[in-house]
Amino acid sequence: MGQVANARVALPDVTWRKSARSGKQGNCVELAPVRARGVAVRNSRFPEGPALVFSVAEMSAFVAAVKGGAYDHLLPDDLAERSA
């Protein structure tokens, strides 16, 4: 994993995307594919702030872990049940 200090400056040509389930208040993260580096993640409310850049292998492992329920213990019980 790497980090860039200013996502807007360091990654000017990427296309950021939010989840379709993102609320209207904009409290979400955005992801963007970064050629030859992997996937960048930033706070949608602070686009000129830092971004974390994960390799494809790191992001693949994270997504697989999420899908496998590795982080379900972090959610309130009622939310975890609704997303199952």
C-alpha cells in the first residue's frame, strides 16, 4: 500500500467512483483504478486530501475477505443481518 498526499494533484487522470448505495449526504469513499499501481481510495468529501493506493493483489484480498464475512463483526447485529 502507498499513499499520495493530494489525490487531486497526484492522480489527475483517474476516474473516481462511489458506490451506487452511497447516501445523498456524501459520507463515502471513492475508488479509482490507477494504471500500473492498482486501486486508489479517497474520502469523497475531501478530494484534495490523501488517497491510499493498494495493489491489485491487496485490493483483491480485501474484497474477498469482505465477501467472506471477515469484517461482519464490525457491524451492528441488525445491519449485518440485513446485508446477509
